[in-house]
Amino acid sequence: MGRSRRTIPEELLLLALDPATGTTAQPQSLDLGLAGAQLVELALAGRIAPDGDRIAVVMPRPTGDPTLDSALELLRRRGSPVRAVHWIGGPRLGLRQIYLAHLERCGMVHAVAGQMCGVLPTTRYQATDTEISREIRARLDSAIRTGVPPDPRTAALAALAHAVGLGKHLYPGNEGRSSRSRLRDLIRHDPMGGLVAHAVMDVQNGVAVQPRRDRAPAPPGRATASSVPLQPRRTGAMARAAAH
């Protein structure tokens, strides 16, 4: 995998990076989104494939990206397909800091040291080339505005951005309501992106005990996370992110 193309985890993190504050929006859910983004990127590279609600390694050959290859090796060591919700909710949190350091090594962001309340050390991250972030945002805007089916990479990025709650960050206020809705709807253009986006939301909502196919059917007239595409239960952080 050449470095001429940015990966979906990199793009998701750049979307979440606030140029004014140097911090990331939705930091808690972003770790989950980055884990899901790794799965999508590995699938696009032909290394893994969905098997129902599970992920199977189909080609263990490294991609050349150290961060992705670390995830691929962990998946390979499992020896059998792993449920997407178990992978995303597993003990690999902290990906936000890992990818911020990765982007800094690649020269895409630079760290700015500071202090909170004049005492606590802090680190902010500024994009070194704002044109990259504008190009990523323009792809989402174009897909939302034109209604033209996006490429799988853009569709997956949109699904993950919605799943971690970036819709309100990217398209704020009442004027952004329709754009947030269309951002969510872009999921239909990429099945793998849909699988991981649902898994991200399920982990946040604590729905990760039984496989989707084994869950008891919902009572008549009551929707579930698996029956309504990308409509997270309105609880906790996702309720605040998906509302409006």
C-alpha cells in the first residue's frame, strides 16, 4: 500500500481535528471509529473480508503500513473470524493518540505543546497542510450535495463519521440537519462500511453480547439498531451527537 494515498483512519482523524483548538471532536468514540476504519482499509486492500457479522483474514500479507499491519497480525493470530463488535470494542483503545503520532511522523500534523491552567501540560495538533483536510471534506460535501453515488472509500468514511458522532461537528446547527441525514444515508453505498459503522454504534450502546442473527426479534412496531440503518439508540454520547 503506497503512501501516496491516505488511509481511512488518517482521513477520519483529520476530519475530527478542529483547526481552531487543535483538539479532536468526539474523542471517546473516535477510538472506536478508528478501529473500524482499520477494518475497512484492510478490506479495501484485500486482506480481510466480512463473514456475516464477523471479519475473516483472507490474505495475511502485510500492506506496508505499520499501523494497519499491526491490526492485521492481531486478526491473523485469532485463527478464526472475529465478530466486528468484539474487535472494535476490544483492548485496543488509545488509537487516537497512536494515529496522531503517526500523522506527526508522516508530516501531516505538528504537535504544539502548551499548558492548561498554567500548570498541566497539554499537546495540540495542527494540520501542516489544510488543503488536505479541505479535500477530504469536499468529497463528503460533494456526495451529500449531488446525490451521486460515492466511491466505497468516501462512503465508508461518511458512515464512520456518522457513527462516531462527527455529523454535528461537520454540519452544525439546524441548517446542517439535512446534511447530517444525507451523511448517514451514504452508508448504503458500502456494505463493509455499514458493518463496521453498526458495530461502532453497538459497542457504544452496549449491544455486543449476541450476534445480530441471534438476537430476539423486536416487538412489532419497535425498531432496533440492526433493523434501521445507522439510527443509533438515543442514549448517552451518541444521543447528543445524532440528535438535531
